[in-house]
Amino acid sequence: MLIPVNPIRNDIYKAYIMCLNPLLKLKPREIEVLDILSKTYFHLNEASKKGQVPQNEIYTRIHGGAGRKVMRDAVKMSEASFNNHISQLKKKKVIDNDGKLPKFITDLETQKEPLKIQYVIECQK
């Protein structure tokens, strides 16, 4: 069975994460935090390509106080809750201990072909 997912541009990261969630096993608020981290990363990465942000400062800006506040406000979370969800994402190894996003998310923007996720379910006899 093929189920096409055609999200609007702003929701592409969340749709992608939700498609992978059977493997990631994230809670709804963890999905929101990963979504806002992804959006912020790609926004800063685009600014880096234009020379507005040095490439080596992307994660510094994401995890700096001002960056976290903007993201917390966007997902309407307290500082403690947001930090707890970041810790849970690290514990589940969705982001590394330095807070860097995994390659399957950072490479999303460079996809030339439509992204296809396929699950194969086989019944054992």
C-alpha cells in the first residue's frame, strides 16, 4: 500500500519525523522539539550559505540562550520542559550529546529526489 504525504513546506520536517516515528518512538512533545530544532538548523544553514552566519556557529546559535528561548516560545514550553525533552532526545540517541542533529535530518534539505520511506512487514510462519 502506498500512502503519499504531501506536506506544505513549513511542515516537511514534522511530517518526515512522524513518518520515522515508528522507529524513533518519540512522544508528541519530543516530536515538536525535534521539529523546531530541525527548522532552526535549516534556517541557520540557509543563512550560512548566504554568508550571514558562519557554518561553525550554527549549533552554537541553536543551543545558545537566545536560540533556545526563541524555540521554546515557538513550541510554548517552559525552560525546564524544553531542556527535559532535549535530554530525552539525547537519551534516545536521536540527537548526539553535543545536541547535533542526525544525518538523516540534516541531509533532508539536499534531497534531489522525492523522499520515500518504505516499511516492509513480513509475517513469520
